[in-house]
Amino acid sequence: MYVPNLIVTQRFPMMNRNRLLMEHFQGAFPLMLSKSRRFAADAQRHDQNPPSPAWAKAK
């Protein structure tokens, strides 16, 4: 857990120094990147463990 956190904390400031990314995203690119990775992980988890239908929960 410590190594991924170190990588993230070191890379985010470097991405904000990129002139092209700052012009287009105004500093929000690292956050958008992390959110997209989270959504991809959630989608993968949802595919592996699909939720039961609502009618099955009511019983």
C-alpha cells in the first residue's frame, strides 16, 4: 500500500507541471485519471460479482 501511494504522490505534481495538460484541464487531469481508474475497477468488480435482482432481495 505504501509503494502505490508514493507513486501517486510523486506523479500527480509532475502531471500538473505539464503545460499542455494545464491548458486543457486546468490542473484536474490527475484527478480525472484516478477517477477513471476507479470506475474501471468498479466495472470489473461488477462483472465478476453481478448484483442479484431486486425481486430476489425482497424474499
